[in-house]
Amino acid sequence: MHSTQPSVAAERDPRRWVILAVICLAQLVVLLDNTVLNVAIPVLTEDLGASTADVQWMINAYALVQSGLLLTAGSFADRYGRRLMLLAGLVLFGLGSTAAAMAHSSGQLIAARAGMGVGGALLATTTLAVIMQVFDDEERPRAIGLWGAVSSLGFAAGPLIGGALLDRFWWGSIFLINIPVALFGLLAVARLVPETKNPQGERPDVLGALLSTLGMVGVVYAIISGPEHGWSSQRVLAAAVVGVVALFLFVRWELRIDHPMLDMGFFSSRRFNGAIAGGLLVALGMAGSLFLLTQHLQLVLGYDALQAGLRTAPLALTIVCLNLAGVGAKLLAKLGAARSITLGMTLLAAGLSAVAVLGSGAGAGYGGMLVGLVLMGCGIALAMPAMAVSIMSSIPPAKAGAGAGVQGTLTEFGGGLGVAVLGAVLGSRFAALLPVGVAASGSMAEALTEAGGDPVLSGQVHDAFEKAVSTSQLIGAAAVFTGGVLAGVLLHLADRAAGDAAGPGAPRVPAGRQAAAG
């Protein structure tokens, strides 16, 4: 069955929940692979003779390619068909996984990871776009909530699955597990998912695709490399300048052509801008806080990598449980998008603050941190579906792929920015708190070496690092809370403007309730 118009709620596809399960499985593979590699780094260093730079490129090649192609992938899905691009993404991801498993050198593995990033970009955008086509306004928040729950499950399960496989098999097994899932996904997508695409704009926007890819790769590379090489280093400044100039030219070009890959008119919507602002700061707070949590659990509380992974699992499990129960969708229908996002981001900020305050100090253990993790999970489970619905409902259904590309791009950008900014705060605060006699250092390991085994100095170094982590977490909490207020105000103003446009006698229904009433 082929159609150019999106399916509408008048006749619900009886297979829609099965379709959701299939595309969530595809999304899960992408997210698992994003986190599973971290536990294999020691083995890869030994077996492939990988240097520190090689390991960084193994991780970053995937992220750079994926983030650079998200907008282009979303546009291609709208122009040429969402099912077609979903199938292409599964094929590329499967082939890249095979090449990665069979790699005999660091260079081969880096190239394979870059190829997987192309498939990952197609899968990340088309999965959300298909949800927008298959589900109606009433069911869409719940479907997006389940899609988000799978994302959280992938984050939590990646290190655990990777550790279990590496205990029994060689490192290539962490890539080989993707292949049967990709094959099953191909058969299921071809059989179940209806084809939809934008009836306009068949001509590809080649220059727009090149400029957006160059711009995003340049900016994301600068963000990733800044903490390691220094923000004033030539390579970081050059990448940032190239990225910003390319994105500026991309915007100018998109404003000029008849069928742009990204309609700049989207940014005239207060609802769209509010959701974008909230999503960016949630991604910043979540990625940055998880980076800090890992440091806290391993370097302050003394857990190894697997133990640290297990102790961050309650965050993801809370998100999964609440979204499976449909709590976020129900509250979105009752409160509307503005209040749901503000409430969710307030809970996320409270969780970050609880981790910083209750998980630090003399006698602090994991119990206080657990309270914070559960609060963070509750906040994300409420805010993320509301933000995704707000972004996608601000965009015509025919351009759902472009909307999904924007949503994915801001998540990648916000996540990288969160790690970079909060990591920089951690480093500067740590250096300022180091005791006299210990030179300013870029890591706690270097500072402990400088302490020379002196128990008093070593204790002071540990205290300095713990206080620096706590300060960074509180700054992240403030950023998230500010984003929640900003997003809520913008969405409230958008609802008010919509009510005024409808006439003085028309009832004002918040965005989330509009979806539920569809």
C-alpha cells in the first residue's frame, strides 16, 4: 500500500501497536550501540592496539556522522518515503555492524562506526516520523512515551549487555547482536509499515544537505573536542568557525529556495520554539548529569564500571515504568504541554539537586543518590513526551521527517553541550579547590599522583573533586529549571495566542489537551 498523505485518526490501523513495537526495536538497536562500546574500550585497546585517540574516534565517529546527517535524513524520509528510508537505515546499520565485528584494525573499526552512523541517522528520524503517521492525536502522546521509554531502556541496558557478552565472547559480539535484529526489522517493516511521504518537494535539496551536514559536524566536533584539546586550540576554533559559517549559509539558502529541507517558518511558532528550548536544556542537563554521575559513582564512591552502570539503572527504569503505564500521556491530556513540561523539568532539576546534596558530603552513600535518580526519571518521563508532541504537532504531518530530524539534532547537540559545559565547570572548580602543594590538574588521577601518596593531601583531593561534582550538578539543575520555566512560558503564550485567534468566545484548550481531544 502506497499513499502520499499521512494516515489520520478516522480509521485507526489495527496493526499500529505492532508497528510501534517493530520501530521501537529498530530504535533500541541504535541506542544500545551508542552505549555498549564504552565497556569494550579496555579490550579494544589491547586487541587492536588502539591508542587513546583511536578509542575517541571509535566513539565519536558514530556520533559525528549521526548528528551531522539527522536533518538530511529527516528531509529524505519526507521526500522519498519513510518506510523506504527505514529499510535503508536497517540495511546500512546491519552492514556497518558486520564490518565492525570483522574489523582487524582501529582504522577499519572507525570507518565501520561511521557507516553505522549513517544508518543510525536514518533510523532515529524515521522511527518518530512513522509514529506521527500511524497514530492519531489521541494516541500519539502514549506512543511517543513508549518510544521514549525504549530510548531510556537502551541507555540502561547497553553497558549491562556489553559486559555480559564480553565475559563470554570476543569483542566483535557486541556488534554481531545487531545483525539478527536488523534482519528481523527488515522483514517486519517491509510487511507492516505503510509507506508515506510528502507529496511536494521531490527535488532533493543537495546544497542544503551538504551545508547542514558540514555545519552540524563542525559544531559537534568542536563541542566534543573542546574539553580535551582546549577551547582556544586551533582545531577546536577552526571546527567551530566552519560549523557556524556553514549553518549560517544553510539558513540563508533554506530561506531562498521553494522546497527547503527545513522550513524556517517552523521557528515562527512559539510552541515549536518553546519545545525546542526545553528539549535542548533537558538534553543538556540529562547528558551532563549522567557524565557527572559516572564520575561521582566511580571516583568518589569507589564503584567499578559495571557497578556504576547498575546504580544508574533506576533512572532509566523509572522512565520505562512510568511511560509503560502511560503516566506522561495521561498528565499531558490533563495539564497540557506547558504545565507538563514545566512540572517535568522541575522534577528533573529537583532530582539533580538531590543527587548533588544528598549524595555528597561526609557519610553520604548511594541512598541519597537513589532518591535523586528516581526524581530525575519522573521528570524526564513527564517532560520528554510533552516536548516531542509539542515539536511534532507544530509541524505539518507531511514534514514529520524534518520535525524528527530537528528533535534528534537538538538532543545530540544538547547532550554534547551538556557534557562539554558541565565538564568544563567540573574541571575549573576542581582546580580551584585543590589544596596547596598539589598543582592544578585535569583529572583526579593526576592530582592524586601530585599528592605523592600523602594521606592528608589525597583526602583533600577527594574532597575537592566531590565538591566540584556537586557544584556542577547544581549548575546543571539550575539550567534545567530555567529551561522548564522558559518552555512553559512560551507554550502558554502560544496557547493564548491560539485562543485569541479562535475568537473571544472560543474555549482555550492547552496543546496537550488538544491532542487528546483529537
